Amino acid sequence: MMNCCGLLTLEKEPVPLKSIEVELEVRDHVATVVSTLNYENKEDKPLEAVFVFPLPGDAAVCHFSAKIGQTQIVAEVKEKQEAREEYDDALSCGQQAFLLEESEQSPDIFSLSVGSLPPGESASIRLEYVTELAVQADDGLRFCLPAVLNPRYQPQGSEGAGVQVTSVPASLVPYSLSFSARVSSPRPVSKVESNCSLDPLQYLITDQTQATVKLAAGHKFDRDVELLIYYKDAHQPTAVVEAGQASAEAGTLMGDPVVMVSLYPEFPQSVMSSLASCGEFVFLVDRSGSMSYANDYSEEQESRISSARDTLLLLLKSLPMGCYFNIYSFGFSYEHIFPKSVEYSQKTMKEALKKVEQMEADLGGTEILQPLKHIYSQPCIPNQPRQLFVFTDGEVGNTKEVIDLVKENSDSHRCFSFGIGEGASSALINGMAKEGGGHAQFITGTDRMQPKVMQSLQFALHPTVVDISVTWDLPKEVSVTVLSPPITALFQGQRSLIYAQLTEQSSEAAEGCVTVKYSLAGHPSENQLHFSLKPAADTGLTVHRLGARTLIRSLEMEEREHRGQQDGGVKEKVVKLSVQSGVSSSFTAFIAVNKDNSKVIQGPLVRRNIPTPCYASLRIPKALYLVGSSMEMDDSLPRRANNEREVPSEMEKKSRRGIRDVKFKVFSLFKLKRAPRPMAAVPDQPPRDPLLQLVSLQEASGCWLLDPALAAALGKSSKEVEKSKPAKANSEVWATILALIWLHGLKMDAKDEWELLAMKATSWLRAQNAPCVTECVEAGNVLLGCSVKKEALRL
């Protein structure tokens, strides 16, 4: 065991990783990513470089190779322990070896070991993965290249272990990144946006269906690289059939054709305009220390916890009368506002908002498992479907345990998850939503949390799609094996993907049909897609690899569910499928050994941990690193005082193989000891956003009261508001119409945020059956300087 400080390592030890080059190719909604990592040993001793880094949680890693000089070595996928032993054997023989493995606790963290890099030698590591791009609320497709790997909080007693990470402030990352993207689609590319500076979009052909874009020079590693890709036409259902690998055996996944079906369900407007007036809404909010940061690293932007408070205000004002709700918050421990969910009323809403205003990021670590267990232990309320909203920056080390718990309880609730800030675990956020039949959203950079969360609340309030089934109509000689788990949730405009293996080749002229049937608000519906069975040209094996990844993830979850109850047959299936498809899993690893190296590398290896940019460290004074940042280094290898790694004897190798299981403990700097808060003058609170000021005054029923606070929020005096009121108008009706005119006339750019609470206000007005509505709208327009029509207010 050796303690070292992240900055000390950076200042005193050369880092052999010099640069990372990333090439992205997007075809419609599927991305292929090729990363090249360039290493150089400028020291006078042979090195072992270890780099722990994030990848998208749903990526299918499908290629790993190394180039040393003119020698190219392509890695093979092998059972993980076998691969580790081969790596150790190669190093002890003085050979060069390269090992790439997925963390056993979270599929979005990988560890790359580059062994026996001689003095003065360079090596290029090539890593390739494929992934689907998620559809955003505005129909953009989101690609994220994770650059930031925050320390993951590992609760005591949780299963498995974490990954050892050396992390430093982003400004001190000692290697460079270049990033380029090529986008192609049958539809024209309208624009590409990013949270990072891009060079201008370059179209390659006149119909604008192909384009390239590059990251501008000088990327600071202070954020994940996010691209939002927009096509000119709306997303359409598609099916792509990909031919099997010629060298693979017929009847196997890689030998047979595989189809990828993309569905975009469209529901009747009459059904979508009706929102539920019942439900149990449980909000679970992260209050760990990292929630005190801003998303875009600036001192100006509000903190994540402040955004969460504002979002909870909008959520509580938008809930329907007659529903139930509760709010939980968590860190090292957890708290709840009410002992159990309570009926939504003016009294309970007011009590909850008072507690929300006092929420700070002061609960320490990120222990999400215990509050989830408590929520699931509460009996469900009859005729009030449970909807769980989880807000977290995703810095947990027991990702798979959390996802498994959500799945265990998927029959009793829907889970909507929100990943806040850079480095939020995509495996956690997407996994919770997928297994909980809900929807995932990511809030990064200068994104506002509120519109994304309110979109998910709309999903939760729409009628739930039930009784989902998928049927296939194929030629008699073709049979189908579905690789994807059953579809458990469908949302308006959101894509659902199905992968399936097709056996027995049909004639190329043949056609297939897939039908998705479901029930929505008591009405049976179906969507059909006819497609050609002729394999698409030039897709390589992308669809096969994504299908294999989908099946591997399902089998891994099945193995965890039945661990200890069976003979390991499921694990063997995963290993076999991973090896056959060349797609990584938690039970396998990529291993490459340079067996052609005629010169045995002499001398002890010096280990160098490549630092990863860490958001949690961006604002910590350097002094804290030097004094308090204890990174645990434990790779179960004997070390000398200068961090040299002894080449082990055969006896030592055998003795440590049982304990080598990459016991990554990712240390959060805040986990060691919570520093006392310095006494300082409390800064003046910034003036509240006018929209939130108005929203905070709305009653639970949906109306506003006519009082000085409302007048101030509207930018008027009480006298002006009272004087303009039509004589026969009810005060609350007048106040509510004024608020609606202000929203429609002056805040249309934030309609996504206030639309639901405005609908509630409109429903309240209709229920009053009040006279003078037309006069109130006319007078309100004059007072506020607007020209909002009565019809726009739906009155």
C-alpha cells in the first residue's frame, strides 16, 4: 500500500500518455468511435502505464490493438482472469503486453494497462466502440464523449469493489485531445451543436446529407465533449438488416443476419392532451458535496443544488390536485419531508416548499441505495401509480446494485432519472430509467435543469402505455430470435430499439414486418413497420455488435439475479458470446501480447498512473491536494520505495492471482474528512428569477391571489393592479388571468417550464365559470403591455 498525492504524482513523475485522437462516425442514429492513445516513455527505465477512463455506459467495445514501431498487435477477447494471467506472464517474461478491462461494478469505467514500454519507445493504442445516440426533447441526437471521471462514492459493505483512479484538476491534464466527427444520414444534416468550441460545420456534398466537424484547438478537458446532431426531417421508423460474418458459423449470432428495428411511436393527440389527475410522485434528490458545484465550472452560474431547489418548486406547483407526493434527499444518510407520501394540498405543498428552500449540498457522500430501499419498502397507494424522479450527479461506485434494485421493483413504479453535471455516470442514469420503465435526461454545461425535468413530468402524467407486445411476420423459411429484452415503456416521440437474429436466409426480394401492439388509455393501438430482408451495404458488423452488447447486458443482469443459485452457466454464456462477437463484457477482457519482440525487456517496471480529469477537483485549492488527498494504490504487487514494480517470481504470481480482482477504490477527496466551513460574511442573495418569483406565488389549486407580492412579480404596483381590475371580476380570477397573460406574453421562451402549471391554472378558471373573463383578458393586456388572445389562454 502506498499513499501519494494526485498533484505530487503529476509534478514529480512523467506521464507517458502524450495525446488522444478521437474520430467519430455517425450514421443516422448509430455512432462508431475510434480512439487512438499515443504513449511515449521518456524515462530511462521500462514503464507500465495504467489509465482508468470513462466510456458511455451502453457502448459496445469491439476492437483493441497496439502499434509499436511497425508492429501491429490486435487484441483478443478472453475470460477476464485468463487475460490477466496472460498479461502478468508476459510482463514476467520481459514481453510487451496490453490489457483492457471493464469495471465489474460499472460498465462505463474501463482500465487500460500498457506493460513493458522500454525507455525511448512509443506505442499507439487503438480502441473502437459503437453506440446508439439518444433522442432529445427537441429531436436532436446526443453524443457524449466522457472526458471527466469523478471519484465514485463506494458505500461500506456494498458488493464488489471500485476502480483505482488517479485524478487531477482539468487544467493540469498533461495530454492533449483532438476530436473530429463525420455525420451521414439519408436526411440532410441541419446543424451540429456542442458544449465545446467547434470549427464550422463542413458539408461534403450538395444535398447536405454528409458533413464533418472538428473540436476547436485548445480543449481544456474541463468537460465531457457533447454533440447534438439535428436532421432536417423528423425521425422515422426504420429497420436495417446486416449480413452475418462470412467466416462465422451459420446459426451463431455473428454468422446469421441481424436486424435493428427503430420505432418512434406516435400517439393520438386526443389522448396526449389529457393528463392524469392521480399518481404518487416521489422525488429523490442528491445532496452530496459535489452538488454544490456549478455545471459549467464558472463562479457565476448557480450551483446544482440551487437548480434542484428551483426545479422542485416548478414540480410541486405543477402536480395535479388529488395526487400524492413526498421528497427524499440523500448523501451519507437520507432524509424525507414526510414519513410517508401525503395527499397534495395547499398545506402539504407549502410545508414541502419550506423544507426545499433549506436544502443544501451538505450530506457528504452519494449513498443512493438505502433511500431507494426505503422508498420501495413503502406500500403503494391504491389507484395512485408510483412515479419516482431521481436527481443525482451520478458519482456512485455500486452502479449495478442500484440498477438491480430498480429492476426488482419495476412492477410497482416508473423511474425517471436525471444526470447532473460532467462525469455523471451514464450507466447509472440510463440503467435506472431503462429498468424502471421511465426516461433518462442529462443536464450539463449551461443546460437548464427545469425544461428537461418538466418534459419528464409530462411523460409521467400522460397515460401509461401497457400490454406491449412485439410480433414478427416473416417468410416461412426465416425464423427470428429476439436479442433485446421486452419493451417495458413507450413514450411519444422517443425511440425504441429492437435487435433480432434472423436464421435461414431468404431471397433478397423478400420482405418482413414487425408489429408493436399496446394499450393506451384503454384503447388498443398498434404500429407496423414493413422492411426489406436484403442486407444493407457497408454497415460492417455494427448492428451485430450492438445486438451482442444488448444480449450480453441482459445475461449479465440475469447472472447477478441468480448468483449463487446456479452452476455458472449464464456466466459461461456471456464469456462465449463476448469472445465470439469480440464485444467486451464484465467477465472478459481484451489482451494483446507482443510475442515477436526478440529483445527481452530487462529491469524492474516503474508504474505510472495516468491522471483523469476530475470535476470534483476543479475548485479545490492546491494546498488541499498536498495535505489531504490520499489516493489508495493497491494492485497487489510488491513495490520499491520509488514506485518500481518488481517482476514477480512464479510463486508470487500464483499467490496474488486470487486477490488481483482490480479492487479499484475510487477515493473522493471529500470522503476523508469534512472540513469545517470557514466563517465568512454571507453574500447578498441574488434577486430571484422573475418567472420563479411568479410561480412561487401560485396556490396548489392552480390560482393566484391578488396581493402586493403578485403585483411586484408582475412589475406593477398594487394600486395599478387594483385600479385595472374590471368591477365585476373576482379577485382571484383577475389575479390568475394576469399571471397567465404575463407567462404567455413575456415568457414564451420558457414555456416548457411553466406549461403544466398554466394548464392547472386554466382548469381552475374554467371550474369557476366566472363572468368577465373576456374583460379581464382585455384589461390585463393593457396593464401588462401584451396582446395575448383569450384563445391562447385556452379559456
